[in-house]
Amino acid sequence: MPRSERPLAEPHGELGEFALSLRELRHRSGSPTYRELAEMTGLSASTLWKAASGRQFPSLRVTLKFVEACGERTGPWRFRWMHLKVRLATQADRAGGSSRAGDALVEDDSTRAASAVAAELRAIVNHVRQSVRVTTLAPSQLFPGRERRRSRLAGSTRHLADVINADPGPAGVVSHVQIAKALTGDPRHSLDAVLVVAIVRACHEVCGASYTHADEMHWFERIVEVRTLSRSDSEAMDSPA
């Protein structure tokens, strides 16, 4: 007998919304049973059922096989999965702070991770500043009535904000202050994967370099990686010799 789907535990939470999207995808593809999906993916029916249960975060491999079996492109789902992984890691950091010896430990983890990401960002931005001297931009998208054209130092935080805001993506409208904070290692900004991706994309655009989906995924994976390494370092220092 086909396994029935239970109501989502937290349908309005980020994990619940992800699971709901997987369920809707399965229904749009003709509502194949989980046993049928299992035959198509080589995974177990229970693994696929759990992926859409909203009770646990499925692995990237399971997610992409689920999506592919339903006839959907995997690229956007890979991006969405990495974005959610970063968000869940951030939430875990905040939740874990109350159960650890002190919030300062969690803060130190985030600070170290943010510093690592910021150092890599600054290297990219400095390359832009050395490669492209000055650029003249059309009026800011934020002030369409302003007719005077302006010159920006290529790679400056204001210049990068103008480039991002000329065609806002998932990050939305970004201020030069947000970019500056990301470059100086403010955890709220340096570990904001969507903002970091927007900054790197803008740097590529200024230099005339192509920006691929692989580049985008690298930064999501990098932020997850530095978070994990920072937590591991702290746990190693806290454990008795």
C-alpha cells in the first residue's frame, strides 16, 4: 500500500516550506508513489518520503535525485538547497548559544568564519580595483530622477552597490554599507550567502568575467565549510586534553 504523507510539522518554517515544495513537485509530475520514485532514483522509498516529510533536512544527493525523477531541472534546486543549509546552520548557531558555556563561544565561531570569508572577498574586490581603474555609471537605480552621471572608483563599495542594484537578484537592493560590513568581517553580512554571492557576481561583471552556476555554488559551499571548521576548532579547544 502506498505510503501516505502526514501533515507537515512546521509548514511555515523554512524546512517545512522546502518539504512542501518537494511534495508539490511530485504532484505536478503526476503524483508517482514513493516506491515508483525509488525505482527511478535507486534510493529507498523511506528515504524519499523523509525528504518530503519536513522533519529532517535531506542531503543534497537525495534532493537532486528526487527533483530529477520528477522531471525538474536540478540547478535551481541545488542553489535553493545550499541557501537553506546556510540558513539552518545560522539558526543552529543561535539556538546552540544558550546551551553552551557562554554565548561568547558561538560569537567567536561566527567571527572566525566571517573573517575567513571576508578575507577572500577582499582579495576579489582588490583584484577589481587593480584591474579596472575608473568607471562611469548611469544614474543610480535607487534615484531614477537623478540625471547627473557619476564616476565611481571601480570596486568601491558604492560602485558594487550600483552594479548589484542595476539588476537586483535574490539579495534585493543592497547598500554600500552592507557591502562594507561584509568586507570587514561582520558576521551578519560576511556569512549572508545571498549577499556574498551578489558581491562576487558584481565583481565578475565589472571585470567582464563570466559568472557560472558553479561559481555561485562555490560560495554557498564555502560559507558552510568555514562555519563547520570554526565550530570544530572551538570544540577541539573546549575538550579536555
